[in-house]
Amino acid sequence: MQKIKNIIFDYGNVIFEIDFRITQDSLKQLGIQNIETFFGHSGHHNLFSELETGAITPAQFRDGIREIAQNSALTDQQIDAAWNSLLIGVHPDTHQVLLETKKNYRTFLLSNTNQIHYDYIMDYLQKEHNVPNNDHLFEKAYYSQLMKFRKPHVEIFEQVIKENNLNPAETLFIDDTPGHLEGAKKAGLQTLLMTEKPENLGAFLKSNGILI
């Protein structure tokens, strides 16, 4: 691995623990069929991609869930609760690990997310960690629904590179999804697959030669 000066972190299951199986079960309870193909880690219905790129609003997403579940009586609260159920949280030590990493590298956050999850996470961070957002942990935080692209689109990586004048060869992208790493490689980034639970982020970084 070439000398690293910059690190771009994924959020879900790198920093913030998530569990797709919980939301699969929750969506089943709303009446969604064929859940493995509808919503999974490696693939999902286009409704989710549209939400993550800001192509549809949360209200349109909820209407889409009602239509697919064939249940117009589902409330916004029921849908949001099912959709947010995959969001577990951040280990108490993880923010400090990121702050220590920031001392030695230019660090960035690049997350495939959506407005419903974003609002939930910001509320969680305020209540559980007494911080308003992730901005203090990175030089800049990027969220797909605001960028209108999602990983693994090469354009989302190129935007981060261009806006921050990064040398891709000196920039490491860390994600838990192999397909996202392929998009990063097309942009010239070095990549690292997250193979530990988020609570072990510090040990994982150290074992891969990252100074913290």
C-alpha cells in the first residue's frame, strides 16, 4: 500500500453499526414479500436507491412501501420505524478513534444514506453522544442523498477527490461492501474492506498500518 495521506470512511458497519436482518424482518411485518431480493446488503429494490440519491422524497418512499405492501393504511410512523430499525448505534470509543485518526490524516465521511436515516442518526448522536452531527470527526462529511449519487458510482468518489484536491493514489477508502470498493478503484483510490465490527475500528486500523 502506497503512503496514505487521506482516508475516506464509509459510515454503516464501519463506524455506525447496522443490521440489515432486523429491517428485513420489520419490512416483512409490514407485508413486504420476497424480502431477500427486495432489501438486502448486496442488492435491493430501486426504491431504496432513489431515496439514497434524493430522486424521491421521504413521502414518496413511504407511498412506495405502502403500494408494494399493498396496505394503504400503513402510517408514516410504522414505515419509518421499520426502515430505521437497522440502525444500531456507535460504540462509545469510536468517535475518539476517528478524532485520533484525524490528527494524522485528512479524513472524510462518504455515506450512502437517505433523509429518513439521516434525521434519525442526527437525533441519536445528539441524545447518545451529545454531538449535533459528524462534522467534528472529519474534514468534511458527504451524504449520498445530498450529492445525488450513491456508491459505487464513480462520480461520487470523483466529486470528493475534486472538491478536496486529493491525490487518489494517496487516498484510502474503507467500506464493508466489496462492490463499493470497485467503484472507488475506478476513481484511482486505494481501498480496504472492513472485516471487523465497527466497535473494533481502532484495532482494525492499526492492524492495517493506519496511525491512530
